Amino acid sequence: MQDRNYLNKESDVGKLTAELVAAGLVFNSRFFGATYVSGSVATIVYVADDFSQEEGTTCDAVVTAHVALTVAEAKTKKNAAIDQRTKGIISLGISYDDHVFSMEESDQLNYISLCLACMADQLAFPAEVRDLSDQPYSLADADAFYAFFFSGLGYVQAVLAGGRAIKDQVNACDTIECVNSIVDPR
């Protein structure tokens, strides 16, 4: 087996492998895979020792034309990372009256159910909710519940709005360099 080295060539290894196979190189027979070494910015393609000149020309052409990420793919990847960060921030919970309460989706649904029951005068007070350390927290009446509920709702909405604002910056980019320059400061 031999290496074909392409310096200063960034690659998405999975995508490049598919492109090489689509160009006619036979995987695990004439062509054995590719690696991207980010530290030295090099793509390495592993090929058979008797790789023909024609196969070499094909390989060179595919690697030269290969684009690791399109702008659209870079935006999708960056936006997914922002969504993941948003979800992580929400999962930390909200501090309320010296307690930290979960704001995971399932807990948000439970709080909404309690809110609907409260609005229908079907919630008995004092009502109890539990914080992240499983300690009880008592809500004396509807006003106390609404203050608690809308604090949590406001927290989630603020975190989501922060993520959307950063994604708007990403979506406004027209180059990969612009996408890469957007930082999620949260």
C-alpha cells in the first residue's frame, strides 16, 4: 500500500471517500481510504502499490475538486452546534428563590400541565415542585405559581432567542470563512 499526499488540502474523509468510489476507484481493492490531518492541513489517500497512472490521475482530479464543506453544509454544521449549545444551556436549569429547577423539555411540559390546571382552578395549593437536587419547593397560591412558571418560561425564551440571533448571523454569511468566524459567546 502507498500514500498519495495532498498538502494544503482540507477534506471531509467520508465525503471524499464516496467521491473517489463514484469516480471508479474500487474500495478495498485499489483504494483503501483517506485521512485528513488537520495539524498539517493534508489529505492522505491510501492506494494499492500497483495503482495505475490512470487511477492516479482520477484520484488527483477528485481530490483537487473536493470541497470539504460547502457554505450550506458549513451553515448547517454551525447551526447544529448552536442548537446543541442552546439545549445544553437550557438543561442547566433556572435559579429561582435559591433553588435550581430543571428546564428540560419533559419538565417544561409538566410545568405547562400545572399551569393549565392552575388556570382551570384545578390545582390545589400549596402546590409542590421539586428542584434539581430533588428538594421540595412549595408554591403557596396561584400568584406564586405564575411567578415561578413565567420565570422559567422567560428563561427558556431568552436562551432560545440568543441562539436564534447567533444563527441569524450564520445564515447571513456567504463564505465558509464568515461562518467559521461566528462564535457562540454564551
